[in-house]
Amino acid sequence: MTDDGIERVLAKSTGEVLEQMFFVRALNEPNPSPPATESQLVAEVSFEGQPSGRLGLRVNAAAARSIAADFLGEDECSLSEGQVGEVICELANIICGSVLSSVESETTFRLKSPRLLSMPEEFAAEGAVVHSVTLDRGVLGVAFSAEKPICPLAV
Amino acid sequence: MAYRILIVDDSPAMRTFVRRILDLSGFEVSNCLQACNGLEALEILQREPIDAVLTDINMPVMDGEEFLRQIQNDERLRAVPIIVVSTDGTYNRIERLLALGARGYVIKPFRPETLRLELERTLEVRCD
């Protein structure tokens, strides 16, 4: 599968997950980049299977808090940092599962527990395919990498 | 009629979300209990009457597959409908979990009405 093909799967999965479960619609802006001055939350989900790999997710703090509030049905101000982080981990987990459900594999993928990373530069592994979307409150990026090339499921 | 639902997921955020989605979808819940893994869910099922279980697969202590095996090995619990709610939408996984006794399967991401419809189908709720 080409990098373009992987990015299309990433874009479809990210859009569907944000819309259906987080009640967030991505804005149609080309080449979004994260705010330079704002702190970022970075989450990672590793998976084992054929092939193994990882998905990284990066989002600025304001957008992360807004996403968490929508997901939990709570007021933004009432959320702890822990709750926001947990929701962002769940978001990464669901996007990763959705992407893996769209690719061919002879084995069942096993997702490890998602975790927050303290170093924003660890967002994307070397050679990862990155897809970013603009949200009302910032930018969300996902980076997907696998040990071997992957193929989309024939529909 | 309102139903007693057990939500099993190691993520507190996901449990909160599913509970919220049940409300948003219009599915009537009289009592909603929560467990963070299969073992805790089994303990609740031993002491509480539950109409349906919504369970994740990947959980520590006891995962969704082992939870389903334990349910099927227990005559008193076998009749409780289990619906898997998972990010894993691969054919192999769905087939295996249905073979283990899952009555329904909802793939994340899902819309609120999808969860409601799967519960209604599993519980054979009539919508007049």
C-alpha cells in the first residue's frame, strides 16, 4: 500500500472517530500545523500482529480539553488533567483500531494499552505516515507506522 | 420497560461515554453497573440481576474472550446476553467472539443509535 493509501485510511478513520464518538467535526483547511506556543498532548498505541507497529496522536492542550469535554459530556473546567489525558488515549486507541480494521492481515491485531508520552517529538516514528486535521480549538495529528507495508481491505 | 446494564471496560472514560450514549440514544436503563475487567464483571453477575452486558475485549486481569468463556461455562450466567463493544472490527475476531457466545458486536466508532439498535435486537425489544 502506498503512503497515499495509508493516509487516506488515516483520514477516513480519524474523521469518522471524531465525528461519531467525540462529536467533533474537522474543519476543511489544508496543511494544518499545531500552534507553536501551546503545550501538546501526545499519546501512543502500539500493536502486535502482521505487521506490528504504532500509532501516535498529537493534539494541542485546548483542543484536547474540548474533545474530552465533548466525549464525557462534562464542562471543560470541571475536567482534571488525568481525565483529559485518558480521553486522548482512548481517542488514539479507537483511531488505531479503526485503521487496523481497514487493512489486510492474516492474524488478529492485538492493541497494547494506550499511553501518554512526555516528549512531543516522539509523536511520529521515523518513516511514519502523518495526517493532520484542523479543529475549532487547534490541530490534531495522527502518525501511523508499521514494520512492513500494509494493504487496504478489498471492498 | 427499563433494563439493567453492566458496562465492562478498563477505561473509566469509555465507561462514562457508553453510559452517556445509552442516555442519548433513548435506551431506557433502570440500573447501570460498571466493571473494569472480566473478573470484576463475573463477581457482579453472581450477585446482581443483569439484562445485558456491554464488554470491551482488551482488558487487564481478565480480557473479554476469557470473560465470555467463563460465562458460557456457568449455567446460571449463560443466558445473559453479552454484546462486545470493541475497536477490533476484523472478521477473524468477530467470528471468534460470536463463536464464544457473544450475542452482538458493536465496532468503535459507532453512533448512539447503533448501540441502542444492537441492544434492542439482542434483548428482542419491540419498538412500536
